[in-house]
Amino acid sequence: MAQQLAIGVDLGGTTVKTGLIDRDGKIIAQAKLPTLAEENPKAVIGQIVKTIQEVIPHAGGKPIAGIGIGAPGLIQNPGGIVKSPPNMKNWDIVPLANEISNVFQMRVEVDNDANVAAVAEAKFGAGKDYPNFLFIIWGTGVGGGIIMNGQIYRGLTGGAGEVGHISINYDGLLCNCGTNGCVEAYVGQRYLSKRTIEKLKSNPSSKILELVGGDVEKISPMYISKAAEAGDVLANEILVEAGTLLGVMIGGVMNTLDYRVTVIGGGVSAVGDFVYKAIHQSVQKNVQKPLRDGIKIVRAQLGNDAGIFGAAGMVL
Amino acid sequence: MAQQLAIGVDLGGTTVKTGLIDRDGKIIAQAKLPTLAEENPKAVIGQIVKTIQEVIPHAGGKPIAGIGIGAPGLIQNPGGIVKSPPNMKNWDIVPLANEISNVFQMRVEVDNDANVAAVAEAKFGAGKDYPNFLFIIWGTGVGGGIIMNGQIYRGLTGGAGEVGHISINYDGLLCNCGTNGCVEAYVGQRYLSKRTIEKLKSNPSSKILELVGGDVEKISPMYISKAAEAGDVLANEILVEAGTLLGVMIGGVMNTLDYRVTVIGGGVSAVGDFVYKAIHQSVQKNVQKPLRDGIKIVRAQLGNDAGIFGAAGMVL
């Protein structure tokens, strides 16, 4: 069993990336094909199957534990059914796990991007030492996944860990989802950038403007972070506030689950350490007293290959 | 195994109540003694042991699955260690599960009041049909417990489900715990009553005052509920707002766990159905869209014996 391998499939809107990996997270073989998302589910499944067929011979006789697939859209589990993934044509409801296990006679697990990324960090990344943590994808929106006893916790219908739509202010900003005060409506990348553009009108000398060459369309949390680290007060304020608000939500989840550790991935997670410090302080303030020791806010470690690693990790 | 019995111990500050119950929740024998909380742990343990010895002979040869104990204070699990329970003298840290299992050579589980009440509802009460739900004790404060796959989910240190200190407003009322906007600081019984007294100053004709005979010290959520049901507008507003705010917190927990069902117990849970309706509407507004179907807000069913039932339920 120690030599067992697993196949991880990262199903993206443009490319299917598939890897054969071992328990230590070493990629033994990789295959890549266009997704053919503009055709239909049958075409997409065909591409997935081809990439898997390409990596299997590299196993060299070692047992393969199964196939994990990270997919966009809403995934119904148990069952591994993929519902209406964005950017995939003619795709309504597809029992993807069944389709693939019928071909390969192996255990197949399918989950959404956020859960797969959480598993990747749990098995091979920043969460390796923590059997229980909250994983957050901090990007355009705010998503996440819950690792419980080393496994993904999916909830009743696969929606667990979607923490972006937790309200941190019952009377707050109206989110697209119809709720007031969702944390995503405060700290999601789009909101952050928009709010920064607004504030720059009265702060035209901010380093943020300098860094984007005056083009406000280019503003992103990364530029704001760089400006803050170069001493820009406004930039610092914006990201410390964002971290503080994210920490309010994280604190609520820590209270609920009696957890201590949060791993943060996604595009915005590359911001400077001062933001992590702000998150940490806020979480500490927002949990019940017995939980205030041992709080950890950790940066995700896996980049582009997180999809393959996490997908494989689901069956390891 | 179908005939298996269990012993449940409800350790209160004044009385130890112990019951021998069967799988259907029928009490076969009961014993009661003063806790002797004003003496020391040895005295208290002695009383617990005596009540257990009193009920055991009534088993009539049927196997006893174990002993469950509901205790006040912070309980460390695994281990069943009871730390500094309020109102118990000279009690610092006591490995209560060990102390009792040494005497009876049985499996012993110890948990806090809120978790035990949650188990009681799960096994014998309003949660019987739901393997996964959030239990809330709505009383002076707001506490709770999480039932996951029919069992209590304790988290890393036994603190899971303590949802009263989840913030529903990052900029809100300062709670005793040091956090801004804890839901407890909005809807806990004491806060509700205090706020009502304040509002009555400009509403002297409210039915609430009539019901308490003009004595504002007597004001409680039950009187407010009665006034609302008799058509008092202010009373209705106060409790609908409280339900709505409680629903914001519940929505956040439903989002985190992908749950649908909440069972509400505690002193305030006896308020009228209109409050449950307000909670329901608020939860529905505060969860992500795929979770909006099937939301259930249910009144707890077990009263005074919940402690015994839940304690026994932990080992059944």
C-alpha cells in the first residue's frame, strides 16, 4: 500500500490536466488536452479518458488507488454528479464519476475546485501537519472547504465550507446572492479593487496609482499590497481592513467547529505578511476565549498543480 | 443489543439526577441526591456513584452500554475531564470519566450541558429524524451543539457548537467576551429584557407592562411573547427582530456545514410560533442559494429530563 499511486484530473474550461502521482506528491506522469468545452459532455469525457489512458502505463505495475477529478460547477456528492459547470456547453447534469469508473473500473471521486484545492493543501501543502483546518480561496469571490480528520467534509449536498456568503453584518452591504453583509461583498477581489478606485479619487498621490501607471483598471490586491509594503498608508489601511473583516468570518467558523487553523489560497492570498497579521489578530478577537491560543493563519503552498494534487489526494 | 440499557447522569449544581433508560427513551429507574457542590470533588463523585449504584439493580440482567454524564463547566474530550465547573467548590481539574469508570468498569462519556441536551434531542426528541442538525440553547446566553451523523461533534477541545459568540456585526454591540456583535449580545435573554425595558419608557401603554403588573424586573421573553400574541406591536417587533438576528447566525452555520435543520431549546425557546417564522425567513435569506430549500427551524421537545436522556444517549 505504501507504494500506491493515484490519478488526479484537473478539469478546466480550457484544458484537462491529468497527473499520475505517488503518496509523496511526486508527479510520475502528466498529460494535457484541450477540454472541448464548446462541444458537449461526451466530447469532454472523451478528452478526460484520453489523458487518463496516457498516464496509466507509467504506473509500472504499481497499484492505482483510483481517480480523483476536480471540476467546476456544483457537484452533487455522494455520486460525483456535475451540474451546469460554467463555460461548458450543453452540459446540464452529468454523472461524471460513473462515466469514468465505467471506463476504468476504478474508484472515482469528483469534487469542486475549492474542495479539491483544500485536499491538495491537506495532503501535500500548507495543511499537511493539520488534520483539521478551514481552507479559504480568496480571489474574485471567497470560497472554501473544510478539512476534518484529514478528509474533505462535504456536508449534506456538497456545499459545506462555502464561507464567502457568511454575513459579517446583518445590516451590511447587499451581496449579489441577496444576503446583507456577506464577507465576499467586503473582501472579494472585485469589491476591493472598486473600493480602492473610489478612495484614490481623494488620494491622487497614493503609490497604488504610481504602480499601475495611472491605469485604475489594472488595480488589484497585489498592487495594493506592493504599495502598502512601500509605505503607502491608504494601501495599508485598505488591506488591513480587508484582513480584519475576513478574520471576523473565520472567527465565526472557528467558534462553530472548534478549529484553530486556516489555510488561505486563491489570487489574493499572495498579499504581504502584514495582511496575515491583521487576519490573525481579528480571528483572535472573534473567537470565544478558550480558542484564542494556537490560532494559525497559513498561506497556501501549492500553485498551478494544486488541481491535480488535490484530485489525486481525494482517492489516496 | 436491541435490549441494551444506558445510565444517564445529570450533574447539576444542587442535585445529581441519574436515570436508567432503554433505547426507546423509557426511564426504568431513577435516583436523586444532593450534589454536595459546596464540599469537594470527592464528595460530589461519591454522590454520583451512589445514584448509579441505586439504579443498576433495576437492569434485571439486561446489558448496560455505559454511563453518560452531563456536567457544567468546560469539559475536555477525549478524556471526559471537567474543568472548574461554576458553583462547585475546590474543583479545579477532575478526570471525571476515569473516576467513574474505575468504580463501575464501564464505558463513561462526559460532556457539557449544551452538548448533552443536543444528544437528548437527537436520540429522543425533536432531532430524532435528523442525523445532522445544529442545536441551540437560547436562554440567558446563547449556546449550542452540533449533531453530525447522529453523534455529537465536539471539535478539537470540546468547544464546537458554541455559536453564541459568533459575530453578526463586526462593528456591533460589544459582548462581555470582548468581541463586537456576538449574537448573544443581541438576543440573549438578559439583553432582550433590558432592551425591552428601555423601549417601554416611550411605550407606556404596551401590553408587556400590563402582563408583568407594572414590575419591569419581571420582564422576560415569555411575557413579551404573550403580549405580542395579544396584539402588542412593540412586543412583536422586539421578538421578530431577535428571531431575525438569531437567523443571521444560524444562516452562517448552515453555510459552513451545509446543514438544513436547527433545533432550538433553552428558556427562550418557548416563545410563540411567530418567532420561529421570523428565524426561518432570516435563515433562508442568509444561506447560499442551493441551501434555501428544506430549511427547518424546530422547537426542542425534551424538558427537565433532557439531561438524563442526553447523558444516556451518549453511550447508546
